[in-house]
Amino acid sequence: MSAEMNNEQTTAADQVEVHPVSPAPLTEPVEGASEVSEEVNLNMIMDIPVDVHVEVGRTSLPVREFLRLGVGSVLQLDRLVGESADLIINGKLVGRGDVVVVDETFGIRISELAGEKELMSSW
């Protein structure tokens, strides 16, 4: 019985038809078409949210010291007064700037954007 099934399967497999595929011919780009397609592509992603963080400094401490922290505790950070804060988008450094206060809320005035080397090394 299994020999008959193998023969039937082989026969069915032998009857598969293969047809050649003709790809569409490549055409020259239309003048201005790439600008339009880039604009359309950018418009597709414009409403995607990104996480933006401003880091004014870091510190490291043992759990014992962390558990002693309370209201009014002060943590010393690794940056000096006047040093730029890092602008981090989706976990990647994209620039630096100065912390400012605008209408009683904090903000950042961007003073430099990361160059291509910095961006690539942070990814």
C-alpha cells in the first residue's frame, strides 16, 4: 500500500507545471517623482511617537545607600554646573543642550546635534 502511495505522490509531483516569469521592465525615474515619494514616505511616519529624554547627569550607588534616600535627599551627579544635558531619543544620543525654564516648566535649548559618527556609534 505504501509503495502505491509513493507512486501516486510521485505522479502528482511530476505533474506540477512551471511557467517563466517576466519581470516588469525598469523605467527611468520621472523628474521630481523621488521628491514626492520621499514626502509621502515621511508623511506616513510623522505621527509615530518617539520617547524623548533629557539627561542632566548620572550616578551609581549601592542598594544600601539607595534605600537610605528619602524626601530631601540630594544625589550628586557626574556633571558640573553649566555642562550640557544629553538629548536622547528612543535611547540614542542625538544632541546636547542647556536646561532652561519656560513658563515654570523645564525645557532644553539644543546647542548641538550629534554628528553622524556619534549617532552611528550610539546605535
